[in-house]
Amino acid sequence: MWLQVVWRWRRPIGRGARVVGVGLLLLLALGLLTREAGREWLLERLRGLTATVYRTQPSPIVLVEHLQAMQRLETARQTTMHDVAIEASNGLPVWLAGERLRMRARAEVSAGIDLGKLKPEHVQVSGGRVRIHLPEPQIFDIVIREQGTEVYHRERGWLVFRPDKAIEQRARNQVWLEARQAALQGELLSRARANAAAEIERLLAMLGYESIQVGWQTAQAQ
């Protein structure tokens, strides 16, 4: 029996509770407004809701200076192994008066873009849009690593009493040339180009640009 009574009064009680809750909130708000600290708190909350958000973006000149400060941006690296043979002879047979050397070497080639070549005319900015023409990628450094480099064969003619000190350096020069040629004919520069474009897009997006187009200075000159 008592369950039926509770069920009949459930909805009126629920509406009453909501009315009481709203009334308490109004009393709390009124209490805050009657106190100076409460008014300041409420005004601060309202200002936070209606605050204006300002977004600024650097001008082309500032943007160029920012990128130029990075100088050389390395974006790709390649390691190659080389096996070179060098002979030194004065016209007589090597086995008699010459010298022969074989070297196995490891070379590392790095490539990227030189941001020092970037000029204000290479950057166009319009609102949140930016178009930039980057310098073409280039080889930065070619280094022959001592670890992984060795002279594994050397022989001198019967009449050679003093080894040729320059022959090993000539072998290293040959490794350097071969490593450079491999970089120019391989995919190193194309990888450096793609990675440079992706890195510049990432940096410009961090500066707030929404639309970014990356071009290249050689294409712009044409």
C-alpha cells in the first residue's frame, strides 16, 4: 500500500527538488554578487568566455631571417662502401720498380638545403597562406670513416726501398670521388629534396600558417 503512495508522489517530489535546486543556485549567485570578491570572480569568468583571441604571423622578411638562422639544413645521408686499387710506377713494371695498393673504405655523404640562399622575394605571404621557394638541395660533406676503412693489400717492386707516402692519400681521394659520384647519380639528392620540403612545411605550420606551398628556386627562375 505504501509503495503505491510513494509512486503517486514521485513526480511531484521530483519537480519540487528541481525547483529547490534552481532556487539554491540563484541564492548562491545573489550572495556572490553582493560581495566584492564574488563580483570580481564572476566578471573574470565572463571576460574569459568573451575574450578576443589574436593570432599574429611573421612578415616575409622576419620569416626569411628566422629560416636563414638555421643555415644548412641537412635532410639526407648516405653511406657507401668502396674498394679501390692504386698503382704507382715510373714506367717500369710494377713488380720491379712500382707499388700497388688496395683499400676498402666506408664513406658518408650528407646533403640538404642552404637556407642562407633564401631571400625575401622567395617568400609570398597572404593571410594564413604562404608560398616559399627553397634552394635546390646540394651535397654538404663527404667523410671517409676510419672505422671500416683499411688497406688490405700492398706490394712493392724489388727496386723500391721506400714506400710511396702519397699512394694511400691517392686511394682516399679516389674513394671521395666515387662517393660523390654515387651521391649525384643515386637518390640522395631527391631524398634530401623531399625531406627538406616536409621539414619546412612542418616549421611553417608551427608558426601558424594554414596553407603552405613549397616550390624551388630553379623552377621559379625558369
